[in-house]
Amino acid sequence: MNDIPGAPHPPPDPSSSGPSSSGPSPADPHPDPPHAAPPPGSLAYPHLRAIGLTGVLVDFSATLDEASNRAALAFRHMLETESWPGVEETATSLTSVFVRFDPAHVSHARMKQALQQALARRDWYSAPFPAGRRLWSVPAVFGGEHGPQLAEAAALAGLDEQAAIDELAARRTRVLTLGFAPGQPYLGELPRHWDLPRQDTLTARVPAGALVVAIRQLVLFSFASPTGWRHIAQTAFRNFRPQGDTPFVLHPGDELRFVPVSPETLANIRARDQSGNGGATSVPVP
Amino acid sequence: MCVQDLGRPGFMAFGLSQGGAADRLALIEGAALLDQDVGLGALEMAGAGGTFAFSHDGRIALTGAPMRALLDGRPLAWNASHGVGAGQRLELGGALKGVFAYLHLGGGIATPPVLGSRSCHLVAGLGEVLAAGAELPLGEDPKPGETGWRLQSVADRFSGGLVRVLPSAQTGLFGAAQIERFQSVTFTRAQRGNRQGVQLTCDGAPFAVAGQLRILSESMVPGDIQMTGEGRPFVLLPECQTTGGYPRIANVIPGDLPIVAQAAPGARLRFRFVSLERALAADQSPRQLWARLRRARVPLVRDPHDIADLLAYQLISGVTAGADHADEGCSEGEEDER
């Protein structure tokens, strides 16, 4: 989930026993500001691009917007529903669908042809969201020591703290994609005044369950991690529960709203809710 | 060191990369030597070896980056399978070349699988680096007592070399001149590297796509060669992140990825685009590779020290009582891994 700067880990020497940093990289999560210029010489969208021997990327847009994200979700949903022979795995990122297939089973030419035909079936940018999406209500403590950069982020957005809390709490944000750490959602998009730059210097560590903001998006951290985004609230929600019946709780397209609670309430939730939900509940997206 | 198998495919959509052995070929070689399932867990050692005690009689195989191996002080051949007895101690020294060495055990390492795999995935917080004193449970050995095999010709992927690539997501944006230079330059493996990927350096201008293009984060896979902010390649390995926004100039074909993983700091690598047809012809599934390697096993000629009755054996010319390498003298033009 890293955009240009930042990304790959500063990895330790392999002669030490494996990576020593246990958390994800300090790399700043993330996508580009919306509505950047399309790449020079870019193809018309949607288009296909091969990735190595076993991958094809179905790309709906060079920039993030609701229609392209929805198109990617809908197209992947179609692939998962139809489960084509030879397709081994599909995944969405912000505005594209990755298809991993077995070239011994289906040739590149046939796979591309089948994907082109599927793209031509309809206008994917006007496709509805796939069924089965969940709306999660997640208790969160905004500001104070649980969200030490709320005031700073609010000021950058031209709001006072309470107005920022009110605005964010009133809003449903969608899981645009998952990444950077397992199950970790990128949520958006927020209104334009939340197009905040990342910090010049990384915050050394935010805890698991931290809610951070930048570039019109929120990220809910799966693990304690360094970040260039501003830490505005804290939840007890665990995105990744590898030992549980549901290791990955959130799916792309799900929606989240953050319900402001007091630090005491969050402490009580932590004490009584061991499920990883952190007091969160979910219903089908209305 | 940590436990690795073939990894956990199928979770990219949730932000979890497949992971698994950094040198998948070495994992498969060990399974072939022990004639056991290709999906079993083995111990992956990055550069440094260790000392291991066995609580039961069993079998081991040693593959990947060659290390000096001693069983109760007696040298063991690399790329071979051996019997071990309860109470014996195996000592593995640092990698003599390459990076990732593998200790395979009869029956495989039977730690509890998580999400269908025993692979440690450090970035995802799955599994852990083993500490001194750790005990590893083993599965039931399918072929107890079947030892004494070696692999006759092991691909020497431990010193860099030529790596075949196919196009990746942004290959077309680099332009013909840069693609040409990418294939003519010799890259050097930098210090920076781990199971997520390795940084390479080279002389000359940075590689960059036109107009400092910013690319929206999109799916990426092991083998992808990203050109990072400094315009130097970072080659992704099995534990890479699932998405990223650096332009990718090429993707290493699966069969050559072990050459990158096993390139120690300072090793030299070159890249060459090949046709899809050639890449497909070179591609083998783990199962196919396993079957081919298993057929290619040859009996390990034993060290004369081990042979109780020397007269019962016909000694190969050149082996002397002083030989301190178990397989010395039995190679036929094969490179000595040590």
C-alpha cells in the first residue's frame, strides 16, 4: 500500500536471523492524491496488463474515484462468482483487479481474451456494489492520548476538534482496499478538506487499532506500526485474527463508521470483549 | 531461522502475501531427498546455521546455501539425506555462499498450521523466529530409514548470475533505451534485503518512468522488480507486501527467483527478458520439480570412516582414509558445494 516514497522496508541484513523488525515498514501507507494527471501515453481504461508468468492486472483507472473502485469490486465479484477454470486467485487494489492464473491450464492469450470479453459485457463503472457488504460500527476514542494528533489534523482540515469528531463520526467510510498489513483497511473517501499531506517525519509507533488520517482516507492499523499519517483515534478492533474462525474480518466494499466513546468505555470494552471486535457490531449495508 | 513450507496462497485480497520458503527450489529438493510430501515444513536459515539435538532417531536432508555440516563432529554431505540418531548433535556453520539454507526432517516439522501453512510470515505476525532452546515437533516419517541419497547436479544459484524476466505492470513505461540498459548493466546485491525483497545497486543513472509518474497503489507479486524512489531496483521475494506504487520494470520468472533470493550482498546479477514461450517451457510446478528431482537422486557414497568392514566395499579411486568430506571423490565433474 505504499506509494512512491517510502515503500519497501529497510530490511536488515539476511545474515541476521530474518527480519528483525516485527512490524510493517515505516513506509507510509499509500495511494496517491486523487485526480492526478493520467500517465503519459496511458492506455484507455479499462485495460489489461500482464504481470509476469501468472498474473494479469485489470485496471479501471489511474486515479482513485468511487466509480473505479466500485468497478473493481464488481468485476472481482463476478470472477469469484463464476470461478473460471485456471484462475487461482483474485484480489482488488484501489482501482484494479489482479488475476493470478495457471498458464499451464489456460494460456495468456485465452485468459486475456476472456477478461476482455467480460469487460465488454457491461459498463463496469456503473455496476452496483456486490451484495453481502457489511456495515461496521466501531467504538473509538478520539483525541487526547488515544488520538494525539486529532487537533493538528482537524486544524489542517480547517475544523476544530469537536467539529472534526462530529464530521468523521457522522460519516460512513468504505473499505477501498486491504493491504500493507493483513486485513488492514484503507477507508474513504473523505471530503476534500481532509486531503491532508502526510507528516514530514514518521510517527515512530501507533498501536494496533489506531485510526490515522491522510489524503482523504482513514487507515485502521492491524498491528503497531510506524506511520506518516496522523493518529486521531484509537479502537480495540482487530483486523486480523489468524487463530479465529474469521481471520480476516473486513472485506473490500464493507463500510465502517466510528462511534465516539470515552476512554473509560473503551477500557471496559477491552476488559470484556476478547473477540477482537472491540465492541464493534455489524449489519448488512443498508 | 524459522519454519517454512510452500506458503499460503489465496489471501492477497486481504493483504497477506503467500510467503513460504525464500528458495522454493531448496524446499523441494529436500522433500525429494527424503521422498516425502513437497508441502511439509522445513527449517530455513538465513546466513547463520546452528546446533541441533535430536531426541529420536530420524532422517534429515540439507539443501540450499551450502554450510559446513557436522554430525557429532563428523562431516556430512550437503544436498544429501542422512540418518540421525537420538542424542546426536548436528552443527551447521554459516553459509559458505548464498543466503538461505534448509534443514529438512523426516516427517516434516509439525508445528500447528495457521491459515493452511506452517510458514513463518514475520510481516504478518505469523510464526516466529526460533530462539535457542526451541523444540520442534516432527510429523510421522513416511520412509524411516531411507537415507543416503544425494542430488547429483544442483543448480548453482548461490553466487548471482543471469536472471530471466518477463514484463510486469509498468515495463512499457520505461522506454526502449532503459529496457536495453536494464539488460546490459550488471547489478550488485546491496546489504539491504530480507524475505520481503532485496535491494540492488548499479552504476549509471537511476531508472525512472517518464515524467516522474506517480502510480496508484496496485497489486504486486514476488519477482516484481520495482524501481524505488532512488531509481534502483528492489526485487520482491515471497514475503513482500501485496500492493505498492513503485513502477515495476520486470518480473523474475518463478524458476529464477531463487537466484535472486540466494544472492548474498555483493553478488552480481544481470537480467534478460525472455519470451513467454521460453518462460513457460522453463516453468515447473512444485510437484513436477519434486518428481524430477526424486528421480535424479543418486546413492551417497559413504565416508570410509563409517564403514565397519572396508573390505566389503569397493573403494573409489582417490578416496583415502583421510578424506574429511563425506562425498569427496564421488563427484564427476560436479562442483563441490563446499
